[in-house]
Amino acid sequence: MSELSITTTQNVNINFTTASVGERVLAYLLDVLIIFCYYGVVISLVFNVFDIEHFIGTDSASLMAVYGFISLPVAFYALFFENLMEGQTVGKKILKIKVIKIDGYQSSFADYIIRWLFRIIEVTPPFSFIGLIVMIVSNKTQRIGDMAAGTAVITLKNKININHTILTELKSDYVPTYPLVIKLTDNDVRIIKETYETAIKSADHEIIVKLVDKIELVTGIKSVSNTNMAFVSTIIKDYNYYTQNM
């Protein structure tokens, strides 16, 4: 495993740990197991319950067409789930790993297509050894499809300190100021907090001003705080208050 450093659009560096080769292989094997279960259930339904051979006969071409139709979901399995679950198949979800862009943006459908196309030459048996070898020698545990799409697979099992999350300790008698803060998402507040803390350390007041402008634009909130730093701090505390008491 190695560290993957990503710079967000707010110029904040976030370090992720890439998924190990073992985690990626195990996730793949879990997906294969799901696919085998799918084949078992669907083929049993088609040939035993619905008795498809009664309608099409035993003509080899017709049977091949049926098997081809049954295999379509399998062929698009990885593409479908990675797009649906934002970088995760069922196997990846279980192993708590996911696909991300190495430039910090959310992977797009085009990225998933590129990764999926390369599966044919480096993941699908009997070529699976190609993807395995490439991941072993890659310093980011990438296969060829990842390199072509500009993606990497990271682990979500990092031990995160409270200071690296959106969490902020609040006094029991804390009274929130800005109800509209709930328009923000967890990811928004994480970026706000990281940017705020970085700006304070570097005494970068210009970044704080830009952060305030962005918060007001997104939420419609108008600051009533004495300073920009006090406003951002209140936004973070208010978001924690509302999300912890909803």
C-alpha cells in the first residue's frame, strides 16, 4: 500500500491510502462469487422453471443466443455498479475500497467505461495475471485501466482523527445561528473545515474571505458575525449541531 495525495479544489491536500493488491483481488473474487450465484439462479429459472427449451428447442444457435442474453448483465456488472455506487462494486463495498480520480474529482461515467474496457485484456480470465502483475509493480496499485482513466482504488478503512473530519465538539448549551447551514453536505463541511484550519495556520485571510463568499452563495446565508473567521467557525459548529440532533 502507498499514500495517494490529492489536492482539492480548495487547495487542501488530502492523503489517502491506496487499496492493497490483496484487497483488490479479494473484492474481485467476491464479485465473481456474486456472478456465479447469478448464473446459477437465472439459468435454473430459465431452463427449469420457465422451460425455455420447450419454446426454442435444442438448436445450438438458439441456446447460444439465450446464454448470450443471460450473460449481458455479467458483462456490464463492473461498469453498472461502479457508476451506480460511485466507484464501488458489491465486492469493493464489502471490502471498503472504492475508485477515485487521482486529481481529486469524482470519477465520471467516462472513467468507469475506460476501466471497464481494459478489463477485457487485464482482468477477464485467462488474462487476469496481466492486471495482477501491473498492480504489483505500480506504486499506486493501479492496473492499466486505472492509469488510462486517471483513477486509483483507495481504502476507506483509514483511522481518522476527529480533527480530520467534520466533527467539532460543542458545549451542551450551544445555540445555533444559521439554520440554512443544512443545505451543505458532509463533504462540503469537511472541505470548509480543512480550508479554514489551513488558512488559520498560514494566516491567509484572502482564503477565508473567498470561503465566506462561497458559503453565502451556496446556502443563501448572510453573515451576522463580527469577523469572517468567526462566521466560518459558527457555520462548522451549526452544521454539527443540526446533524447531531436530527
